Amino acid sequence: MYVIDASVHVADARPQEPHHVEARTLLARMAAENHPIYLPEIVLAEIAAAISRGTGQMALALRLTAALRRVPHFQFVPVEQTLGDLAAEIAARYQIRGCDAVYAALAQQQGAILITLDRQQRERLPAHIVARSPAEELARMNG
């Protein structure tokens, strides 16, 4: 099981992103192998904002988020009180940004691996929350 943050989805969607190939390869492999992927509902707003700001194309951003909703192995999870409280604790304890803490909390809650391109997020989280980059996870899958 996995939680994949917005940075990976944005890298997948934009070929000019530095980690596009790794993000695209990992997401394709996860789809082919039908890995369950949990996404907090906030992922759609984060992706839409990044794509719209980066391209100036609101319609493209909305088409992409609508397409993500239809991916069969993606399970969208609302940020309800329990998840929100856990995210607040993680944000305060490990001094990471609020949205990053939501992804980490969801990974902890689901016993899932967090996939992110945010190096600071990966480095600050405790060992019981496994966080890897797409390249690291691909290496693990291949090795």
C-alpha cells in the first residue's frame, strides 16, 4: 500500500519536471501491478494549483484532477478529525509543513509507504513512517 503526495503527481504530469521519468515509471508500474494507493482529498487542490500556476492553464489542471478521480486503484480519503489530529501532531513533532503532515499521517494510519519528492519531508519523518522518493521505491522494487 502507498500514499503518494502531490509532488509525484505533478512530476508525472509535467515532462519538464526534474523527476518526471521516475514519477511516470513508478506510477505506471503501480497501476500495472494494481497497488492500492491512498490519497488525501487535499491532493487534488495541491495538484490543480501546481499545474495551473505552472502552465497558466486552469482547464488542464481541472482535467488532470478529474482524470485522477477515475483511477481505479486510487482511494481518496477525507481529512476528518482523527486524520487531522494525527497530522497536527506529526507537523508539530517533526516540524514539517501542514499538508506534508497530512500525507505522513495517512501513511501511518494505513500502514502504507509514503512516496514523495520532498527531501525534507523524507528526512524529518520518524523511521516508523516509511517515506521514499520514486527513484528509491523503484530501486527497492527492482532489487
